Amino acid sequence: MQNTVFSSKSLLASIGTNSNNTQNDDKNFNQNTNDGSFLLASTLSTVPEPEDEKGDKNSIKPNSVTDNYNTEVNNDDIKDNSDNESISSDIIMNSNPDEKHKSTIKSKTLQLLPLLNPSNLLNSHDLLLNAFYEEHRLELVSQKKLSMRVITWNLNQMKPPSLKSLAGKSGREWAAFFYAGDSTVNEENKEGLADIYSINFQETISLTSFSKNDNVIDEWVNFLLAVLNAICSNSSYSLVYKTGLLGLTSIILAKQYLSNDQINELDGQIHNIRQNTLGLGYLRWANKGCISLRFRIGGIGLGIGNYLNNKHSSDNINNIYSFDELDDTVGKIPGLEIQILNVHLVHGEDQSQVQQRWGSWAKIENKIGLDDRTVKLALDSSKIDVKDAAQKRLEMKLQQKLNSQIQHKNNLEKEMNAMHLNNDSVRTSSIPINFSQSEIKKFDGIISSVDLQKLLHVTEAQKGLVVCGDTNYRLALPADNTLNSKNTVQQLIKNGNWEFLLKHDQLQDQMKLKKVFIGFNEPDIHFAPTFKVQPDNIGNWIITPPSSAESVEKPVLNEKRIRRPVPGTPTESSASTENTTPPYYVPKYDNKRLPAYTDRILYVSRPYFKVAENSYTSTGNAGSDHLPVACTYILEAPLIDEKKQHYLKSKFTTAWDEIINKMVFLKMNSDIIIKHSLLGYKEENLESKPKSIDETIKSDGGNIKFTAIVGETLKIIIKFENTVDEPFNLCVKEQTSSGWFTSKVDINCQQVGTNETAQFLNKSTSSSIIDSHSQGEITLTIIPSSPGLFERMFYSEIPEYSLCPAYRKFFALTIDVKDIFSASFEEITPEQFSNIDECFNFICNENNIVGLLDYIEDLKDSGDLKTIEWNLVREVTLWTFSKAKYSQMNKDGIEAVKRREPEKFNLGSKTVLAFLYIWLKSQNNVFNTDTKRGQTIFSNVINLIKYLKLDSDDAYSWFGWLFANEFELEGYLERDFDVKVQL
């Protein structure tokens, strides 16, 4: 295929800038096509049309497509007609609408959804979605060939040139900068451009700078895209990613169909981009360093993190590796993982600097890591060879497999004999998911063990690894004055004597000694050393290297012939020419330095990741003391049909939502038990404390409302049932934020028996494991500290079911808190005051004082009240005082004495007096007789004292806080008329 090439005029015209000097510049160029292999850019008077070739070079295996289960399918039967698929559990995929080939395939994934327990269903969403994608692999995935151009250039702080400067030499060199070579795989790409560009700069800014290089990076991105899109006629490029580390800059550009998903407005075919950086200078300063960019091309990511915490291990003996031995590229359709390292290492010719570079490679490998585990950047010769170590590991794994499958011994032995180091570059395993017996029972007749193995089987992405940058390796020529002279070296360069020069290259020497880049490849170098050149960089392209004799008599350097060579079609006269040496650029070097191959690109060769022939080149771009170095790679990646993926995801989500929206995990009992008691948080001996008063209310749509009194301990018990076929962890939390001075709510959640009531333990927990179809209780414990509305919001949730809307249930608690002890008698309600007045009247009318004073002798505050007295407090505070109830208690006490239960004698009066006594104590600081209520209470107290037959001294010892002194009390007792009349 012939390629469109750009002269300075055509490039400038594409960008939109005119120049009057371009035509004259082109006229000064002498054509030379005698070698038949290459043409200079401006020698093509017209753009040659591409040859008519049959077939699509961009497709893989045109005659057949092999799916993930090694089933070969004829392409003629592959149609994209799964859109008729139903959502029900017996989903049918119409693989071909043609009447002659009508067949139905049930989607095992969608059949599996309603059979799974909630934990496996919800935690495996991504796996199930990817399994659904895999069922449609033939219509969803296209294995395509793509080209990627990797470029490295030490800019020496060079700024992007202006677009107007692209007339003349500069324009042609920038066209050559992007030219990807003869082996571009897309025939519609007439310009010979790559699909993806990885552009790696060093010294973008000064290495002593303390400022970021973001602005400079943006300038370069804008310039590169302007030039690239000017060259490209049938598509456009966009920025995929950019990043920097002091002087280091890494930029990814790609055609828009690869970089953007126009449907979902998400990442396109290039996704999962991750970066790592490492400073390699003194104290990790980034004047020397490394940027690692990882990105995925094609495929669909699964994500390994969701399954690493699964404590189950895979029992599949067919797996050589366990799941936790796989990397984060794992998936059902994993794609192609690319890692590009952009490095800048220490400079210098001495062996000490060579050793420093070895240390830098080791740090990069240890700190950043390599995606491809079968290669090494640096190897300590004192340790075992990396290949032997990996081979030994694989042999051990396969031997374990061999021991567990004796019946397949012969096949496994052949597998071991054919084993190669590359087998470890892409690992496969099974996701560690265990299915319960209840699930397996539901699978019977629908999902087979083979179906489950296919579901759980995952594989890592294939790996492409490239290392590029200013490595600063030099030429270590012998200490011979003649051989080591700069003139001699430059003459060797003019003659294209790369083989001799590279014999003394420090990097290749280190690789031969297996100290660095074990498992890496570097294409043959057919270009001149790239350092150190003069910044204006006026050099020559040499098409046919002269002999050494000719080079002395007839130098080939011609400063007017500054053109980027591009591949052309050999002519008949030159078809038999043996010389196929690619043209190369010879710059003018700085006479103070010996030229060196400092800028390099190395890679790991794979069947799906290969270097394009004759693409490892250097171009003559001016402006820096280095020349750019570039290499084109041909890679194969499973590109995803984004429209089809969007459609399939929508179908899966519809089926998924239909299932999870109907899920019910908790059945809440609408009967709420309220326990009222005086039990405090710090009380230890529970048996000696009064029993609670139980109340049952109905919840109204999760709203729990009732009344209570200040100071009592409330336990709100909410009963529920686990309705699913597996245990789960239920957590209860308070949603509303409580202040420092509000009442604390203690939350306890626990499983109980069917007819069992939860025990109230000192130590409570807000979460608990609830077994399948078991009963549980949520208990909220509160001691209201002040009257008013107590309002809080709570929710119960099952964290492992968080993908389902029903995983969380809310309930609101509203308590109308009343208080009769902390409020003054003037502040209590009329009903409450009336109840207190009736209590006084009740005692004085019962005509029995036996045991009353002894009963209240030890009472100090409300904490000393017993259950029966606390019940009276609730009656007086919330309801109506019942005289009949307590009169009956007195009558029952008479019969109790006959049963030898003297403590129950006169119990009704004792209970009422205990309440009144504590209530009067609570009025100590607020009591006065200036109001009608005060006069009524004071009169009742005097009548009570008289009823109890207390003299002034005894009365003062019991009720002295209500009087100024005992003489005042004595005066009131000696009067016969009504106290209220006197007051």
C-alpha cells in the first residue's frame, strides 16, 4: 500500500497558514529514487491511490471466530440480532432471524439471576453482567489490529514551535514525527498515521524548577493535536491522558473513536488509565525519574477488588492459579493492557553511572512494578535467573494439577513439556464464590456445573510493555586516540556503520550480560546517535550509505536535502537491488561531546504485540540537543461495539431491577412493645430492680408514637424475621444527629428464638448475624431527661445487600415526654394538679395509718420508688388517678395478712403516700402560698399531718422543708379553723 506524504506546503495548507517560501524550498530538492525502496516526501507530484486489496487487514481470522469456550463458529452464521431477547428467566437470544437458520439460545446468566441468594446475586453484579456480555461475545467484540506510535524526546526545555514555522524543513520533519511507517494496519488511513500515539518527553521544563509543568504540557498538547489533525484527513485525534513529573511528560493521543464513548459519554476503547510516578534523583527528587502509564484497550473491566475479600477459595482443580494470584486486569473479556514507562536516568559515561542506572531500573521495578511478570528491568547476577524461577513456579503448579488428575497424566505431561515462560504472562483462574445448598437445589435442571465453571472462569488481560526515554547510556569506545576521536565516530555515522557503534553501546552491553532488560527486545537500530546535537539541527537525510572510500572523496552531506524519507513502491529498475537499508538522518553534533544512543525504546514481544518493520527511527526535528526516537507497534485488541454494549447493559439492568425491586429481606412486626421501668444504665443487680410496665402499640408505616415520663427507662422492642434462605448481618443506626445534652439512645440488635424474648444485657451491639428464617429483635433504650417531644430517626440495613433498594428500612420514634417532678405545681397541667389533690383526699379518707410512716422512711428521690409507685406516677402524669384501684388494694391487703403477707397490708395508701412524699420533696425550692394552687397544697399537707397524728416536732422532721421553722408549723397545727381561710 502506498502512503500519502506531506511536504511543508501541504502540511502548512492543512493547518491553514500560507507561506510564499514553500514552493522555492521544494524546487531546491533533488529527487533520488534509484534505490526503488524509498521516496523523499516532496518528490511525489500526486498522491498515489491505495492499491485495491481484497480482505480487511485489520481483521483477525477472517474465516472463523473462536469464542471463549473454544467453539468455532462460521462467520456466515454470525448476525447481530439479539435485540429480541426477553427479560424473563428463560431469556431467548435469536442468533439469526433468517428462517433457514432459526435457532434459540437461552441466556444462562439471566436464568441464574432469580436462583441466587441475595448475597451472591448482589455481590456478583459485575460478574453476572460480564457473563451476559460474554454470551454475546460474537456480536459484541471485534478483534482488531491497531497501530501505536511510541515517541520519546528530550526537549531540553524546548517550547512548542509556532504553527507558522511549519513551512520548510520544520513542517516536513513534524509530518515525519507522526509518520507511523509502512506497516499501518488501517487501509483507510492514507496518511500512514497510527491509531494511538504515546508521546514521552524529558526535560519539558528546567530540572531545577520548583514549579509544575502543567501549562507547558497544555501548550504541547495543543500543538501536537493541531499538527496531527491537520495531517489526518478522514478522522480526528483527541487527548486521552496527560501527566507530568517535573521535567517528565507523558501524553496519550488517539483517534476519537478510540478515546470517547459517544453513547454513554464515558471512556471509550481506551480506559482504566492509571499512573505511577517515581523520583530517582537525590532524596527522590524528580530531576531524574519515571512515569508509568497503564491503560486498557478494548475489553470490559471486571474489577478484582470486589472478590479479593471473599474468604472462600476456589476448589477448581483445573486452575493453576488461585484467584488472589491474578492482577487487576482480570475479566471475562479483559482487553489488552498497555504499560508505558517514560524514564530519565542519570547522565555520565563512567561505570559508576552505569551502575547507578542499574539501581534506577531496580527501583522502578520494585516501586512501580511491571505488568508483565515474565520480564525484569534489572537482575542481580548473584540470584537465580528470572526465567528459571518462573519456570520452576509453573512446574510446581502443574505438578499439583498432575497429582490431582492421575487419569489425565499423559496430557498433563505433554502440557508440562510444552510449557514456556510466556505461559505466566496471562493467568486464568476462577472467582472464589461458594454456592449454598439451597442455591444448588434451585439450580437443579437449569444450571449445570459446567455453566457455573464458565460463569466463574476469568482471565487476565494480555500485556503490552514498552520502556522509553532518555536512558543516558553512552558509547564506551576503546581508549584508542584514532578510534575514539569525534571525527572518526562522525564518519562512521555518515557511513551508517551502526553495527560497529553498537558493539560499544553501554545499554546493549548490559543486556548481553543479562543485567538489565531481561526478556525485552529492542528493534535493530538503523539511525544515528541522537545525542548531543546542535539545537538548530541542520543535517541531512542519507538514502544510500556510501562506501568508506566514497565517503572520503565524495561527502554525502548536503544541507539542502532536508527531507523526511517515507516508504515508496519499488520501481522495476530497482526491484533487484540488494540494498534495503532504510534512510537515516545525520545531524550536526556538538563537538564537545561524543555522540551516543541515549534515547531508546524497548518492548516485550508478544504474538499480539509486535513492532512494525523498519519503524524504529529517529527524525530531524530541531530545537533540542536530542533527536526524537520513535517506534510503531502493531497490536491486537478486542474492541467493543459500544452501541451493542449499551443495549445489552440496558437489557441486563432491566432484568436485574425486576428481580431486586421485588426482594424482601426483613419482615417487620407492626406490634411494638414498650417497656417502662426505672432501670438505669449503670445499675448492676437487675434482679433486685422493679419489673417493667409493658405496653403494646401499633406502628404506623414505620412511625412509632407514644407518651412517657421523664426519668423512666424506656425499651422499645421491634421484632422482625429474616425471610431469605441465608443468614445476613443486620445493622441498626441512628440517622438523626443528637446533641451533647440530649438523651442518649442505646441500640441493641440480636437474634432470638421464635417464642423467646431478648435478654437485656449490659453490653449491647447495634449489629448481629441473623440466621435464615430466624427471629430477631431491635431494642432501643432511652431515659428521657426533659419534657417535650423526643423525635429521632433510625434505620436498619444489611450492608452486603446495599445494591438492593430494600436493604435499608427506616423507622421514626416520637415520644411525648411528660414530667411532674421537675416542674413546679404552678406549671403542671390542670389534670395533673387535680390528680394530686385527689391523692391527698384518698389517703385522709381511708382511715388507716398503720405502716404509712415506716413505708416512706427511706424514700429520698424518685429513684427509690417501686414499680407499683412508678405506675401511680404514670397515672397521675398521663392519665387519671383511680381511687377505686387503690382502695381495692387496701381491701386485698387485709386478706393478704391472713395469708401471712403483712407487707401488702394498707398497700394502696402506702403507694399513694410514697408518691406524694417524693412529689412534695421535688417542690422544695418552688413552694409558696401566694396562689390558689399553693394554698390548696398547703392545706392538704396540714390535713395530712393531722391525719398521721404527728406532733409539731415529728411533723417538722418529715415535712420541715415546707415551713420556715417548727414554730410556724406548731402554730398551724394548734388552730382549729381551716388553713385555707387563714391564708
